Amino acid sequence: MNDINNQQNVQSADTSEILAAKLAFFGSVLATIGDGITALAAGIALQGIENTNNQNSTEQLNQLPQVEQMQKQIDQLTRKIDRMERKNRR
């Protein structure tokens, strides 16, 4: 009878160890999948930031001729105002 109890205790301990090992393995798999998802999310976020920066650079380059034209107009208006002020002083 004692041998049967010892044998059942050994089998129970083996079953507990196997269950613990399976749970540890399952947890490791989940953690690895989670790390992969995190890496993908970071890559997508980085790509989005790069696209936004590229669009901003393109928009700034497209606006440069308009800004230069506006500066020329401001310079012309400033000269006209200076001429008008000089005429009024005389």
C-alpha cells in the first residue's frame, strides 16, 4: 500500500512539473508574440512620422516661390510708400 501511495505521489509531482513547464512555454510564446506586435507598431508609427515630415518638406518647397513673390511685392510697396512720403515732405 505504501508503494502505491509513493508511486501516486511521484506521478502527481511529474504531472505538476509538466503542467508548470507547459504554462511557462505558453507564457514565453505569448510574450514573444507581444514583442513582435510591439515592434510592428513602432515600425508603423515611425513610417507615419517619416511620411508626415516628407509631406511637410514638400509643402514648404512648394510654398517657397509664393513666399519669394510676396517678398518682392512687399519690397515694391515699401519703395512706393517711401517715394510718397518724400513727395509729401517737399
